[in-house]
Amino acid sequence: MGRLFFLFVTIALVVIAVIVATNNAILTTVDLYVESYEASLSIIILYSFIIGAFTTLMYLVSIIFSYKKRIRQMNISLENNKQELDNLRRNPLRDGTE
């Protein structure tokens, strides 16, 4: 069901992109304060999408690395706690009357 929904959404987005690209074929000027470019609106939208996807990917990769580091630290802490618990189980109980 999810794959079918994803397929329909993808087809709809491709159709919308083709319609927007054909209706906006005239050149548009983009001023970046340093330099200005002329390109069609569909190309500008495509480049903006690619830059946004790349930026998001870099952000998510940094989050993944931070979580992996945190998992590694938690696993070390878990192993230390297991060893401490095993040591406590091996020692006999003392009632404090000695």
C-alpha cells in the first residue's frame, strides 16, 4: 500500500514539474549580490531543490554520527554496569554484625 502511494505521489510530482517547466520556459534573472544569472524558472527550481536536499543530507549525516557516538558511549557504560553487577553478585552479603 505504501509503495503504491509513493508511486502515485512521484508520478503526480513529475507531471506537475513537466507542466511548470513547459509553462515557464522564459528566462529569469537571479541576482546573488555578487553575480547575476539568467536561466529558466524550472532550472532554478531544480537547482534550489538539489542544493536543499544536499544541505539536508549533510545535516542528517552529522546527526547520525552524533547518535552513533552516543550509542557507543552508552554501550561502554552498559558493559561497565554489567561487570559491576556481576562483581556484586559474586560477593557474599554482609549483614554488618562482623
